[in-house]
Amino acid sequence: MTHPNQTPIPELYVSADAAAALKDEAGAMPSWDLTPRQLCDLELLMNGGFNPLKGFLTQADYDGVVNDMRLTSGALWPMPINLDVSEKFAEGLEPGTDIALRDQEGVILAIMSVTDKWTPNKSLEAEKVFGADDVAHPAVNYLHNVAGPVYLGGPIKGLQAPTHYDFRARRNTPNELRAMFKKLNWQRVVVFQTRNPLHRAHQELTFRAAREAQANLMIHPVVGMTKPGDVDHFTRVRCYEAVLDKYPSATTTLSLLNLAMRMAGPREAVWHGLIRKNHGATHFIVGRDHAGPGKNSAGEDFYGPYDAQDLFRQHQDEIGVEMVDFKHMVYVQERAQYEPADEIEEGVTVLNISGTELRRRLREGLEIPEWFSFPEVVQELRRNSPPRAKQGFTVFFTGLSGSGKSTVANALMVKLMEMGGRPVTLLDGDVVRKHLSSELGFSKEHRDINIKRIGYVASEITKNGGIAICAPIAPYTATRRAVREMIEAGGAFVEVHVATPLEECERRDRKGLYKLAREGKIKEFTGISDPYEEPKTPELRLDTTDIDVDGAAHQVLLKLEGMGLIGLS
Ligand code: PPS
């Protein structure tokens, strides 16, 4: 019988000699510094993980993918893979030009022959690919607020793979995995995709899935980009390695996939299937709400719980990978074992700990029982997320000029320093503009740069266990969200809207700026001639009209205490 992985998958790398020659030429080409997401996409394009793609999508392929999940060749492909760039870079770049694609250190990884350049209809892309033009969806937010406005398409010549310094032995190209499965004579391979730490229930369900399919198992976690707020991949991989020891030896392997997920539910499941086919899988586990993005802005799920399974099943033959149903496993106390929820008789005691409850226990340093997770995994998770009262956090004040942000922020800083325990840094709007952002004005572009700088500094402080207090106007929702995502990767983000009304701010006019703005002597003044988008769901809203500074700072302290970030006793 021929092995399913008899033939290698085509890669886009050129020979070493050709790469050396092209590298010389590439120095003179226009060059694009890849974003973290593009870097992930490029790696999988070059190593065949995105086979049959030969480069970033052309406009015709993009249209086909967006509308019908098909390339112009007719092949199934559900996800647009584009090189999104700035208007400035695209300007004057004619189709027919070769460009050098560089990593964040400036190393040339590939050359792209640009054949197409166009401005996409992003709202249409959001509707068709992600099901709704709603920025509550992380990929739709990315599309509108992070991705560049112009797309470039064209074939790629790969010069070298991106360098990874972490977990090298666990990173495999599709062809490395195919060769390994062939060598081990693994004829049937069930793949489990994950972006979360694995607990006992996952170990049980994956092993059961492999046994039922009479196959070997590959745990294939995503370590590229996952959902904002997920546990970082360093911690997760240490957890996966601990879980790997729990499977009977030689039945199971672990490999890391440098994919940038889009959280696109059904389309994402099909995409994951195609990628895994390239990596040598014969079977793929698709669960309830596979690659789900969470709730939409109306508080409802973006996709039905079984939409992903339905779409996968529909295209299973073409994908070339058989879907394995994800069994919901629960712990039966009387028998001290995991069993599929749908096979359990009435009357027995079923135990479960939800993701939210697990996070609460970790946050508060509470017990996590052994029936739920392996002690090694719990230890890793605890190391990664110490109790909240020991973590860093950011208090981010936002509000109009003169609303009282700086005054309350100052009072809060002093009170936190009086309490001691963690270093406190105040990044006040005016101070930042003097030291970090002295060259910036008040256009939308400049305000965004200013806020992102503040966010970056605050995220570093937070990650390292300190307290950052920020007090800029920060008038734009999308920018505040970007800062939140940056900071939440390393600790808590507490948004405080200082909602003092415009009339009151103008009445105070402490710096005399409102008068000048009314007279037209200051342009683009927030609240007068420039927008302020009010936060919809801040952690706290303060109106300083009727409370004094002490009272306002105390409200913030109470909020911090309520969130477990400080102890007030
Ligand atoms: S932003 O929008 O967040 O980047 O603004 P920020 O860095 O907080 O700077 C606001 C302070 O700059 C002064 N100032 C102006 N504010 C708003 N609009 C215009 N056009 C403007 N020009 C100068 C003003 O003193 C703000 O300080 P605060 O402390 O908010 O009153």
C-alpha cells in the first residue's frame, strides 16, 4: 500500500546558489518590512503549508476566495492571504516590480514579483469571510484598524525561512512531518489543533479520537498569532510538553505551527484542514465552535456551534482529510474517570470547571484539582499568571482636556506609592508630549502614534510587574483597543473614562485653551473642532463635576481592589 505521504509538497524556496544571487539583486529593490502576521503567512507560503498558493493572492484569486472560497484555478481556498501595505509604499509601485520582503531585523526572506495592486473593499471582505462587518471580531478589527489599505499580489521566491530561536526541535515544515510519518510508517494521523493549554479532558478526547480512527496522533498547536488575550505560546508549549508524557509512548507527537489565526470559525476550520493535509494529516479533529471569535457587538455568537463542522463535512473530500468529531468529555466522580458527555446515564455526578472559572482560580491563587488538570500544567500556568495582586497593571485615564485626568492620576499615583509593593510610573498626557512625543501634533495620525507609544511603554511596565498610570485624551476607540490588547498580554488594563462634560471642562478652562479653540486660534481641538469617541464599556466612569480629587482617586482604588489588583486592608 502506498503511504499517504509518498510525495513531498512543493515549496517556494529557490536553490542556495540562486538565493545568494537574488539576495545581491534584492538590495536595490523596494523593500517591505513584514508585519508579524505577514511573517507567519510568508513562512507557510514558502514551506508549502499554504500549498497550492504560490505567493500572496492576486486580485482575481482574492475575489474568488472572498466570494466563493475558490482560487481562479478552481481549487478550494477559504482565506484571503494578502500583502497589505501602506498607501505611501504602494504609491508609484508599478505591477511588474520585484520587491524584497524583510523580517523585523531587516533580513531579506523572499522576493515578490508584484503583479497586482488594488484597494480592497474591506467591508465586503469582512461580511463574506468573517460573516459580519463588526469590529468585535478580532480579524475584522485587524482588517480595518491594523492592516494597510492597499493589497499587493504576486508570486514569491523564497530565499530563507524566518529564524526562530525558541523550541526549534518542535518546529517542523510540512515536508519534515511527511518524511517523519513515512519513516515511522504512520499511515493514519489524527491532528488536533489548539491555541489553549491542554487539560485532562483534552488529553482524553484526543487519545480517544486517535484510537477510534485507528490512527496516531499529532498535537499541532498554533504558536504564530492567536486570539488577543490567549496564554502566551512559551507557557503553552511547556504545558504541551508535560501533557505529551501522558500519552502511551510512540503513539503521539507534538509539533508547533507558526500560523496567524483569523478566528474565522467555519472558513477557518476548512483552512486548518487544508493546512494540515499539507502537513501530512489524514484526519482532523473539529470541535464545537472551532476557531470561534467570541461574541459580536450585540453580545451574540458570530457563528453557530456546529457551523464549522458542517462546512468542513461539506468539503471533506476536496480537503482530503477526514473530520473527526470532537467528543465533549466530562469527569464522572463515581467512576473517577472521563467519559463522553453523551454516553453518561442519569444520576451520576459530573464535574467540570469552565475556562472562566479556571482563570478565576488562577487569578486568585485557588486550588485546581488533579482530576481537572495535570499538576505540571497547573504549575506552569501559575508561574505564568501569579495572583492578580502580584501582577502588573495599567490604569488608563481617558477624557477631554481639562476633565481632571491628570489631577486624579497624580493623586492615584501618590496613594499607590503610599501603599507600596510595586513601582508606579505616571505617563501624563502633557509630560509624554514633552519627552516622548515632542515632534507630534494633534492630527488623527499623530494622536494615534502618541497613544501607541504610551501603550507600548505601559505594556512593558505592566509585563514587568509595575503599575503604569496613563492620562492622555486618547480620543479614538480603535486606538484605545489596540493599547488594551497590547497591555492585556502581560497584565490587567483598567480603562477609566473621566466623563466630565464638555461644558464643565470649558467652564474651568484651566489652561485657557478652550477660549483659544473657540476663537479658532487652536485647530483640531478635542471636543470643539475634533472628535472624542466616548468609551462604551470602560472599567470605571468618573465625572469630576461633583466629586473632589480625593473622592475620585478613591473610587479608582476601590475598583482596583474589586478586581483583585490591590489589597486595601
Ligand atoms: S491625545 O489626543 O491623546 O494625543 O492628546 P494628549 O497627548 O493627551 O495631549 C493633550 C494635551 O495637549 C494640549 N493640547 C490639545 N489637546 C487637544 N486638542 C488639541 N488640538 C490640543 N492642543 C494642545 C492640552 O493641554 C491637552 O492636555 P490636557 O491635560 O488633556 O488638558
